Amino acid sequence: MQKPVGSFFQALVRNVGKLVLAVGIAALAGTAWLAISHTREAAQRDLMQALDRSEERLRMLLEATEMTAASVERVARGAEFADGNAAGLRRVLEMSLSAFEQRPELSYLGVVLDRYGEYGTLERTAQGDILLWLHPGTRPDAVRIENFLLTDRGFEPHATQPVSGYDARQRPFYQAAQRRTQQGLWLPSYQWLLHTREGTPPWGLSYVKALRDAQGGLIGALDVDIDLPALNRFLRYLSSEYGVQLQIVEQGATPRLIGDLAVDAHPLAVPDALAAWLQRPGGAGARKLRSGDTEHWAASRTIELKGGLPWTVVATRQAPLIDGPLRTQLYQMAGMALAMALGLMLVAARMARRIGRPLAELAQSVERAGESGTADALVLAPSSGQYRETARLGEALVRMADALGLRETQLAAQTAALRQERNYADAVLNSLPGVFYHCDENARLQRWNRNLEQVTGMSAQQLEGMELTRLMPVDERERAAAKIAEVLETGMAHFEASYEMSDGTRVPCLFTGVGFSHEGVRGFVGLGSDISQRKRAERRLRHLATHDALTDLPNRHLLQDRLQRLIAQAQVSGKTVAVLLLDLDRFKLVNDAYGHPFGDEVIKAISARLVAALPEGHTVARHGGDEFLVLLDGLYDVSQAQAIAEGLIACIRPPLALQGREIHLSVSIGVSAYPQDGVDPETLIRNADQAMYRAKHGGRNTYAKFSPEMDERMQERVHLETLLRLAPAAGQLRLVYQPKVNLCSGEIIGCEALVRWHHPQLGLIPPGKFIPVAEESGLILPISDWVLRTACMQARAWSDAGLPRIPVAVNISAAQLLQQDLAQWALGMLAETGLAPELLELELTESLIAQDVERMIATFDQLKAAGVKLSIDDFGTGYSNLSHLKNFRVDTLKIDQSFVQNMLDKPDDATIVRAVITLAHNLRLKVIAEGVETAEHCRMLRAHGCDEIQGYYFSKPVSAQEFEAMVRQGRRLRIDDIEP
């Protein structure tokens, strides 16, 4: 055989590669130098032109907004808003609709009237609809917020909402407009309020202007608004048209980025790179701006809006290394270089064909040998020995074929046996419950069953050779590795860990492992069983042990644990920890009136309010029944806790609408603080409870801070309740009767029965001291029953004794109203005592009637049908809606004594007294004033037309015998003494 010469293929490839590389580098360097030198000037020029056009378009948008405001101002000045009547608001907005529709960038257009804060506004929604809102502001007769939708037929009713108390005069845009006498101004961007309760309020810009009449008097204000999404849609349109990225920085004490691709509904902080670029001096031309790894050309302009608000408009464009025309030249040079390279490669290919043919023949010979399955089929062609490489390759292939033939015969028998054993083992492993794994001493997977692939969601290729701990969460791997080491060391271990799915989900499992050693190679096998269901059950049990089942709030035990930890921390930090105990006032009446299921729903709604109102970082827990505990941490002084208590009282005060009912609730709060009021959880909670009772005695709907004196008061209250339980049976309760006098004739025309408690040791105990105790302890019901029965029996005795038919008035408590059928109870008592219905008058406070208006109307109708007289006590101090008063079949309105006693000195109270008298007479009701103590009181009330009086000026409350004597003697009020 001829001796092979040197490798031609290697020499050819080496020389062609050098030539192509040299030509390419030279062409690329020349073209790149030419391109880079002409790029900077063109980029600056194009950017400045785009910025000029963008600035012009932005100024046009601002001027168009101001022109729209001027158009609305002309329309509004022509409207009549007589006496603050907002009837013209809708007409003004409808007349301004065309101006609003012409500017799709505008989001809102509104007009505010100054007297009541009525607010009418046009709104463009994200779907392109136009809504018209009419907010009544603080108008006394306001009942709803009206909403209209623009259709082909004009504005049509769309929806209504209850009055929310929204007063546009408190908003920044209105206050800013008031301060400007003539010109309008642009406000800095701020967060708006939504008319609906859905979504997060966006940020936006407002152009505002005061609306004044011809004499310069303030009528109101108008505002034209652009929200940030609309502004950025306009910027994206300009960016697309001029091929730049536009940004707007609102300057001020804290610059904000209000225009950018990343800005949606709220502004962003100015990026550090942009802020630094704006602060560097550089003139009005374009400069380089580097943001991260990207370099841009950037230029800026400052626009000053009306009112002095400055905007900085920044235009940026990515800085190309080479501009378009020069890039074309570079492509041409590269094409020429590529053509030269292709030519050289064609020449090389021609030369390489000489060695390609022997290699192809050798490959064909190997392929035939592989198809036949015998080494004898490998026959080399003569041309394969022309070069050294092909000759050596052919000889090696022949030797390899001989060896493979022998080895293949030996392995065939072994493979068949192993395949059978493998199939059997796979069937056994796949039938096991849970996951099976076999790992080497490095905890790398060697074998597993299908369950592992199903649990982890990985394929067999992914699992092959993977460390077992990599299937577990990062925070569990160290502990799992320690347990695996224990298996290899001791031969057995078990532990709990989790598989981590590809989506991050964890599957808790119980792992068992058994170690083994084979021919000096160690490993282990084991099973992993899914314990997810058991873990969920354990978590649920732990949660139920520490949380309230109704509200899912922490229970008292969990709060005590947290309080104990916080006390320990406060001992180190020196800060204050406060405990607030909240008790819903008269909640028992809600349960008794509407049932416990309804009460449970109220409790859940109240707990949601408390959680929402409580600042972040503090804890609210359910203490039991209608009581809640609030734990405040990290306070500097107790005043912070008192401020939070006021906020919680305010959040409970609004009426709660539930299942078609409107419930008015209030809350009493007791406050205790570590360390001054206790150093352990039990003491702090007990002292907060005492403070809460102090708040209840103070009139409810308030809070009280614990003081050491409260211990004594609590002991006194408990003692008083014990004595009060014995008082009715011991005959210590008595009734006294205060006469009612006609102001025209001076005659006694009735009396009011009042309960008094005479204790043998304590003497006369005031009603203001024992009545609250009776209400809280539930004793008010038997006491009220005794009062009504005794009063009816006394009135019957007077009637039988021949006295004039004088009605007796009895006060009705909240417990009687809500815990029992008032009409059935009163009529049953009349039947029991034999008293004529017209001789009984029931007095109900205004606040009690407001609890359930529909139920009260039905109850009043039933009592009036029987002949019982009815009066509304303490009128003017409750929450009732005057629109309901006409539906109540009552006989008398009773003016609260607080107005009567102060009407001589306080004009406001005198005005209220006159208004109540006028209102009652217009409704054909009588008026009685209580708390009349002087002739001046009588003189003023008589002058205003009051019908009856009651008070110490005529007589204090007296016994039944004394009242009977007064009637028999014909005692009268001396009209001459009170004549003007």
C-alpha cells in the first residue's frame, strides 16, 4: 500500500479561514468608522424636532381644556341657581356636553354649588360611555345620588345610590378654586374619589376655576379633569407618531413621574437616572441619558401651566451606534466580503472533493456491515487508503467490528434475563402506595416508581441522577439531608418533609428510609406517603383552638398569648401596650327582637368593620358575646390608644343595613395600658372591662380610660345591683306623680308616673343611678311591669273615687320595646287592672322609635285603635326622620327639658322650641314642655303657643295622696303671673 501523504484537508481549511478573516476585519473596520462619525449630529437634530412637535401638541391639549372650562363658565353664568337650588345643574351639564365630547382626553367635567356643595359632573368611563352624576351634597332634603347614562335619546336614568355625605367643597380642587379670584389654575396631580364603590381611585389633573356672578359673589366652582390613564394614552399616541418615548415630570416639593409607559392610574417616583440627568447642566440641546445598560439621546422642555405648576417634558430615543444610511453602506461592504468568502469556499470545496469520496465509500461500507449484523461485511474500498487519516480510520473500524461481534453474543443472553427481572420489579414498585425511591450514597436518584413522576410532575429524564433533596423546598433541604445522613449511618430513619411542585405547591409527606451496602457501595431505599389530608386537619384544629368560630377573629386565648409576648417586649423597649375592650350597646335588644341568627350576622358585620378600621399591626379579637378585645402595640403614650378608640367608635356609628333592616348601634370602650394599669394580661383585660362599664355609665357611645377609682365604683355597682334585685319584693320601690298643666286654663290635665327607690340604709337613690343598672342587668323588665301595673291600678282607684278622668303617663324602656310585644303587654295590663284605655298614656323616646320605624307604626296603630294615648318623649334629641313623623299616630310631642331650660339664654335652643311647636300644630298634635322651672319659661312657652307644661315651677313629683289632694282642691296654674 502506498504511504499516505500529509492531511490536505487541514491545510486547506486553515489557509482559507485566514484569508476570509483578514478581508472581513478590514472591510468592517472601515465602514464602521465612517458610520459612527456621522451619527451623533443626525440623532440630536431629529430628537429636537420631535420634542418641539410634542410640546406644541401638549400645549394644545392644555389650552383646549381651559377653553372647555371657559365654555362651561359661560353656560353656568346664564343658569339660575336661586336660593341654592341645584335644579339647573343638569341643564348646565347637558348644555356643556358637546364641548366635553369634542375632547376625548377629558375624564370629568363638573360644577359645584357653594351653598350645600351640590355637585354635578360628566364622567367618561373606560368603556367610552358618558355618565351624568348629581350629588346632593349636604342638602337637608337629600335622599339619593342620581346617575344618568347618555344614550341616543339623551340622558336617561341609570342608577341611584344612597346619600354618602360626599361634600365637594371639602375637596382640594374646590378649595383651590376659591382662593383664585379671576383666573383658573391647574392643580398638581392628586388622587381622586370614585363615585362608585368599586375599584381603586385613580390620580389625575384638574383645571379649576371659581364661578362667580356679575357682582363677584361666589356661586361655586367648576373643574375639568384629565386622569393619568387618559394623559398617558395621549402621550403614547404622540410617541408613536414622532418615534420617541415621551415622559412628563411634574415639578414641585416632590417631583412625580406622571407621564410614562409604566404609569397607569397613579404617578411614580422619578427614576434615579432621569432625576440625575435633569439636574445636570447641559443647555437646551440633546444629551446622552444612560438607564441601566441602555444609552439614549434625551432632550427636555419646561411647560408652565396656569397657576405656576411647571412640567418638564422629556423626549428620549435609543442612541444608535450607526444611523440608517450609513448602516446601509455597512451592509453593502459586508455583502461584498460575504461574496468573496463564498468564492473562496467554492474553490476549497472543489479541492476537498478528492478526499470526500474515500470517506463516503468508507461510510457506506460501515453502514452495510451494520445492516447485516456481521463483522465480515465490513469491506474497505481501495480509494480509502490514499490518505493517512482514512487508512487509519478503516483499520480501526475493522478491529472494532470483530470485538463487538464477540461481545454482542455474550450480552444477548444476559439482557433477556435482566429484562424479565426488571419488568417484575417495576410492577412491584408501581403497585406500592406512595412514592418509592432508590438513591446512592450521595442521595442521587437511581430508581423510582411512577408515583414520584406524578407527584413531582417531572419526567424520567429529569429525575435521573437528581439529588432527592432538590425535590424539596429550600427551607427543608438541610433538615432532610441530616435525616438522609442518619439513614446511611444507622440504617433506618423517618421524617416529615414536602415535595415542591413545579408551580411552587408543597405536598407534605412522611418519608421512611432503609440503608444498604452492596460490594462496598452504599445506598438507601424508602417510601414517601402523602399526608396532606392529615396536615389540613391538624391546621384546622389548631386554627379552631385559637380563633372564634363565628367571626374567624383571634379568640381570647390567642390574644392573651400575644399580649403576654408584647408585655415582655415592652419591658425591653419601654413602649406602651394598650388593651381596648369593646361592648356593643344594647345588643341584647337586637337578639331579642330579631333572633340570634340575625344577631350573629350583625356580629360578623361589626367584626369586619373593626378589622378594616384598625391600623395595621394591631390585633382585634372576639372576647365573647357582643364584646371584642383590641390589642395595640408599640405606642408611645396612652393618647394614641384613645385616638384609636375614637376612630373605632366612629366606624360603628353609621347604620348597618342587613337583611332589609337598618340597625343603629353604638359601642362603649374601656382602655387600659401597660404598665400603669397592670403588668399581666388578666389584670389589663379586667381593668379594661371596668373602664368599659364606666363608659356605659357615662352615656354609652364613648370610651373611658381605666383609673384606680374604678375598682371602688365597680364594687359599688355590683352591690347596688344586688340590692336592686331585692327592692321590689321588699316594697322599696314607689311611684310619684308629676302634674301636667294646661297653659291656657291652668288646670291639671294629667300626670306622669315616675319610679323612686327608697332604701332603708342608703336612703333615696336617684333614678339616674339605678335605672342604668337595671337596664344592664335585665331587671328593667320586671321593674317596668311593676310600674305599669301600679300606675294603672292607681289611675283606676282615682277614677273609682270620683276624681276627674285624668290620664296617667308611663315611660317605656328600650327593653320593653324590643323584647316583647308592646301593644299586647299594655293592653293586657289594662284588661288586668280594669283601667279605661283613654286614661293611659305611653311615652316613647324619639331614639327608640327610630330603631324600627315600620314595626313602631304597626304597634302605634294597634294601641290607638284601642284608645291608648301616645306621646314622643325627648323630641329633638333622637335620630328619627321627620318624614316618618306624619305616619305615627301620636297625640303629643314632648319637648326635651335641655331645650326648655336653655331657651332663655341660647337663641338656638329657643329656635328649636318654636320649630317643634309649629311642627306639632301643623301635624295637629299637642305640645308639652318638660323641665319648666321659672315663670319666664312659662311666659315664653305660652307666647309661642305651647299647649301644656310639666316641671318644678308648678309642682315637683308628689305621692298619689298628695296628687289626689291637689286635684280635689282644684289647684291651678296662675295665668296672671305669666301674662306678658
